[in-house]
Amino acid sequence: MKIISVKNVSKTFTETSLGIKELFVRRSSGLDNFKFNLMRKYALKDISFNVYKSSGLAIIGHNGSGKSTLLSLLLGTYIQDSGSIDINGRISSLLELGAGFNNDLTGSENISLYGHILGMEKSQIDHLYPKIIDFCELGDAINIPLRKYSAGMIARLGFAIAIFNNPDILLIDEVLAVGDSSFKKKCYQLLNDYRNNGGTLIIVSHEINELTNYCDRAIVLKNGEIFFSGKINIAIDKYNSMMI
């Protein structure tokens, strides 16, 4: 069953042709009304692919290739300039460490806050609370303000809330990279269980070889365009050859 369809999607951003130094020099000279060129730069160009239910899709490529932009388009935080994105399911995401959390609230209070942001009812949050606490293994730290948490502790909390929300589609951008080996192992097992129970996973990660643990297909991006789309093992080979 097709759960995501992306057709001919492009996304551009505006930038000036003048560098920071030139802008500063001109303003310092009193030339406040100078003209400069604005350029539209493609972050993604003519992207098309499908994602099917219960599958795992990796999005790989070098820095600046458009990976995070593509995830943001799927989530709806960016809007494409052209093309279409059709999504048939409920999405949960971990695109930025700590996004949706309040540093002045405790870990426990942030479970309720983040749960509501993800669209969960209070009864659902209360039901999942013991599972989230058990997975995080934060101990008494669950009752201290988040500002005292390490990056790994925040990752544990955010990941647990997002995946126990049981979305149809889970988007992840590099978040697992901050956890220790024990935490990563738990996450991988949970991701496999999630897929086996019908969940669809889309993940960006630079830990390329580990992607084979939970993804069967991959898209390799290069300069905002699809360089390769297909089986994960072939995609990794294509990525490695591209980076030589």
C-alpha cells in the first residue's frame, strides 16, 4: 500500500549574490540604497518517489544535498515551490533534538507537553507514560528540569515519546547518533518492532552501514537531485562511490 507519493517536487531558497563583506563595506560607505541581485537556489529539484506501508526508507547524501529539506517538506514545515506531496497517514517526527520541549519543565512534564504537540489525548499520554519512563531509563532525573539534561538524555526522552505515539509514519533526522551503544541497540530493536507492526520509517543518518538494520530502500541525493533510488545495499555502494 502506497503511503507517501512525491511527484516532481522542487524547493528553492532566496540568497543575495553579495557576500557579507561587500554588504558591510557598502553600508559603511553610506550606500544604503544600493541594488543587489537576489538569486533563487535549488535545495531540491524535480524529486519523485513513493513510500509503501511498513517499509524503511533511508535518505542519504553529503552535507547540503537536501536531506533535511526533504524531511521538512514531508512533515509540512516547508512548502514545495512546485510538484505534489500526498501523504496517507499520521506523521510523528524527530527532526531536531529537543524540538517541542521546554527547558524549564521537568522530563515528566515535557512528556505531557510533547505528547500534546504530537496530537495525543491526555488519556493516551497517561497510558503510555509508564512505557516511556521505562524506555528512557532516566531514573530520578525525570523529575528535574530539562536544562540539566545531556543531549543523550534529551534524545532518549524525545525518541520514546515519538515512537510510542505509534504514528503511521516516523521521520528521524540524525537523532540516534547522540545515544550511547546501549541506547542505540534499544532504539534499533524498537524501530524493527515498529516496522513489523505496520509502521513506516523514513530516516536520515550519516551512520550509513547501520541503516541496513532497519531500511530496505534508500534515496541518494546529490546537489538537491536524486542520484540513485533503490535497494539499500546498492544505494550505499552508490553513495560511497560518489564520495570518492
